[in-house]
Amino acid sequence: AAKEKAYAAMQEALKNLEAAKDAASPEKIAEIDTKIAIFQENYDTNLAQAAIYKESLPTMQANVDAAQAECDKAHNRTRALEAELNKIDYTTPAETIRQLQEAITEAIMQEDFCEDKLEHCRMRLESHKSLINFFESEVEFNKTHLDGETAKRDALLDDLKRAQIAYDDACKAYEEAKAAADKAASPEITQPTETTKPSSSAQPAETAQPASSPATGKGATPSSTKQANASSGKPGKLANTGDTAPSAIALAAVAAAGLGITATATRRIKNSK
């Protein structure tokens, strides 16, 4: 069960690895890198432009402030001349009245000029600020996409790395489970027990020889032969083999003696009748 489970885990890890390789293929990574390069270039360009326009911003603001001061001065002069003209009466010479009127006209013209200049400076300043805002928004836009594409690429490569490590670990676990299963399935080989060799001093006991050998023909008659002779009532002689067990000839003699006794008994019974 452990082997099958490890094999299934290895197959699942292989499936994940193939998916990670497909997601992080060289073509897709190259496509992401191209986007990153474009966003990086746009980011750098807009950031530089915003910095340039920001450098001239204080000067342009100073121009607006100066134009505003000139405009205020011209406006105050016009108001002062108009107030002076309003103070004259019928005793004021006509030449004085004419000069005041001309001065007021010039003051109004100067005031209009200052107002136009102020408006121009303000428009330049606002346009400058709009450009700065545009460049800064482009910087933010490209920075967002740059970070997003970079994070996407890094995530794909990290997923591929983790999938490769997981697959390697699964293969190792499967090999270990397979080795354990194979070891459990194979019978254990037992080593044979070593036999202690007898020492050179211990000699086997000699077998006792019979009292008489077959060559001499002398010796005690086996007990089985004696019993057969006793049962027949006749002394019978069997060939002495020199062994304690009766030979085939001795057994045949015993059987023949038994048959002879049975036949004699049968004849006696018939004669008695």
C-alpha cells in the first residue's frame, strides 16, 4: 500500500511539474520579459520627464507670483486715479481733468496688460503641472504593470522550482517505498549452521567383532534358529552366517520344518479315525 501511495504521489507531482513547465515555458517567459522591458523603458522615460518639469516648476510659480504683483499694482493705480478724478469740482482746470483721464486710461491699459500676463503665466504653470501629473501618472501606470509582470514571472519560476523539488522528493520517496516493498516480499536467506568438526584426538569407537568369523564356521547358533529347532522337535542345523540375525537359508529351513510338523499332525489325525 505504501508503494502504491508513493507511486500515486509521484505521478501527481509529475503532473504538477509538467503544468509548471508549460506555464513557465521559455516562450512565455520571453514574452513576459519583453513586456517588462517595455514597461521599464516607459517608466524611466516618464520619470525623467516628470523630474525635468518639476525642476522648472518653482521658476514658473515665481513668474505667476510676479505677474500677480504687477497686476495688483496696476489695479491699485487705476483705482487711485479714478478716486482722484472723482474728487474734482467745477473749479478744476480742464487740462488737469484731461491729464487725469489720460492717466486713468493708461493705468487701465497697464492693468489689462498685467492681467493678460498673469493669465499667461498661470496657464503656463497649469499646463506645466498638467504635464507633471501626466508623467507621474504614466510613471505610476508603468510601475504598476512593471511590478505585476515581474511578480508574474517570478511566481512562475518559483512554481517551477517548487514543482521540480516536489517531484524529486516524490521520486525519492517512491524509490524508498519500492525498496522496502521488495525487501519485504523477498524471503530471508538463512545462513547454514556450521558443524563442529571432531577434534583429531576423538576417534570413533571400534565395532565389536563377533566371537567367530564366517571363515571358521564356529560360534553360537542364533536364537531364532534354536527356537525353530525347538518347535519342530527335531534338532535342525542352519548355516552359521556369523551374524546375529538369521540368514535367508535359516528362515527357509524354519518355514520348511513348520510345514513338516503340520503334515505329520494331519496324518496322525486321519489314522486315529
